[in-house]
Amino acid sequence: MASSRTLGTFRLPPLPTIREIIKLFRLQAVKQLSQNFLLDLRLTDKIVRKAGNLTNAYVYEVGPGPGGITRSILNAGVAELLVVEKDSRFIPGLQMLSDAAPGKLRIVHGDVLTFKIERAFPESLKRQWEDDPPNVHIIGNLPFSVSTPLIIKWLENVSQRNGPFAYGRTRMMLTFQKEVAERLTATTGSKQRSRLSIMAQYLCDVQHILTIPGQAFVPKPEVDSGVVHFTPLTRPRIKQPFKLVEKVVQNAFQFRRKYCHRGLGMLFPEARRLESTGKLLELADVDPTLRPTQLTVSHFKSLCDVYRKMCDEDPHLFAYNFREELRQKSKKEDDKQSCRL
Ligand code: SAM
């Protein structure tokens, strides 16, 4: 006979509502921790459906809080749900959910920024990078102050195929401040085009799948949220180390309203800035008068490939930091001034 796991028909038994759980365990949101909760289970069901078919999936939920999204994930017929929550006040409420879903919910009291998911699920789930994604998903509604650094860390993990991506092309669905969701998915030439757009889109297929109005949360945050779905690409659009891509992209967007040669020039020491920037743009075949927002991922690929060659020719180049050069220069000026006095 097929087990309930393979049938994927599990439903949680009747439970106190999330509002009652919050009252029962005195889970008032802590403003300093930017805690905003989703209480409407129809909405959490809708969010979870956007992650795709979760039947028999292994799901890693980050920041479950009082457990609204957690309940919807459990009702989606998953094989196992692992939740990592930093605030110990939420653990008893989550334990109640775990008792209602025997063998399905694993609770870790910890920090998503340091938790190692790569050993948490069975080895048998691992897929080759080029294969279809594994049946492993990351879902989370974290505070905005955590979700942005976390996505940068996870994008680096995508590029190195480690961390959550040791299983293969693990899919992620995360909530961001709406403006950040728009930046992650912004197309070439749009107002929101930024460093995050390039970093996410060179490694993943990125979709802004849902906007959640601020009033859906308790307490209501000042801004709306955007839910973003990421599927790592089989072949990244730029084949250079993450830190190198990050440096080129960061410099390009340094002066976002100016021509791109201004920001890209900051990759090179002042003494040879003009010459090296000209060489970079010429070899990469990029028009110096394009604005950073007008550069495509393919432009960035050419720029990163040429910059990589220039770094190979000059081993000191990658370590060069224009802010450090400016600091040294102003220190010298200060020293000169104090000698004169
Ligand atoms: N997922 C719940 C919901 O949608 O109602 C709670 C959302 S609340 C915005 C964010 C949750 O993430 C809180 O429960 C908070 O304690 C937790 N959290 C914040 N930082 C965390 C971290 N570094 N590691 C794990 N959990 C964290």
C-alpha cells in the first residue's frame, strides 16, 4: 500500500488560529527585529502555491515565526519541512505544529545566516547541476534587513554550487521589500535596474510573482512586499568568479546617472585610469556613453571577461580599491598641511 508520504494528501488537523497562537504564547511582534506576521491562511496558501508543486518535497523555511506559511507548506503534501527560527519565543507554537504533523516538521532554533542546510536533507536528493532541479525548496518571509544580505550570500552559493545548492539547482521563494523585489527582476533600461538585477539575473531565472500589500501583515509595515522566485540557471550567463563579477557590477553602478565609463574607470588606479578604461570598453565592445542601467547582462559578461584578462596580466589589479587610493591621497594632503603649520 502506498504511504501517506507518496500520496501527498496530508492535512493538518484543526488547530488554534495564528491569532490565537500569538495570544496564547504572547508573541507580540518585536519592532527592533522587524517582525511582521501573515495571519490569513488563504494568503499563505496562495504564496506557497507560487513555489510550485511541493508534493513529497523537502522544504527549508527560514523565519517561520508564528507559523502561517509553515502551515500552508505542511498542507501542500511535503515529505519534510525544516524550519530555522532565531527567536526562541516561537519555538513552543512551532512545536504544537510539529505534534500535529508527526515526522514532518523539524524545528531548529538558530540563525539562517549561519545554519548549514547542505547536510540537513538526505544525500539521495542530490541532482547533477544540469539535471532538473532537485525536490528541495527554500521558502521564507524574513525581515528585510536579513533577506537582502542573505540573497547575496545565496547567490554566491549558487555560483559555487555549495550551501543549499549542494543538492543541485534548489529553487527559492523569498519575500523582499517591494522596491528590492523590483530591483532583483528589473529589465535593461528600467528605472530599478541595479547591482542586484545583474547579480541575480546572471545566475538565476528570477520572477517577481506576487505583491503583498502592507496591510496583509500584522503589524502593518511601512511598505508593500514582493515575493520573488529564483531558479538557478544550468549555465550562468557570466562564467567568472562571483567576487570578480560583483566588483565590476558594483563599480559600474557607482555613478548610476552618469555614463558607464565613469564608474567602470574606478576599477583602475588613477594614474592609468583613462587608458585602462578605454581598453576595457574597447575590447568588451561596450559603448562608453551607455548609462549603467542600459547595460545588458551580456555587456557585463564581456566586461567581466576582459577585466579578468587584465587582472591576469597585472596581479595587483584585482586588489585595487579606489576608495583606499582616495584615503591615502587625503592622508598625504593632511600630513603636508600639518608639516606646513
Ligand atoms: N514567516 C512568518 C510570517 O510570515 O508570518 C514570520 C515573518 S517575520 C517578518 C520574520 C521571522 O524571521 C521572525 O519570526 C523572526 O524572528 C525570524 N528571523 C529574523 N532573523 C532571523 C534569522 N537570522 N534567522 C532565523 N530567523 C530569523
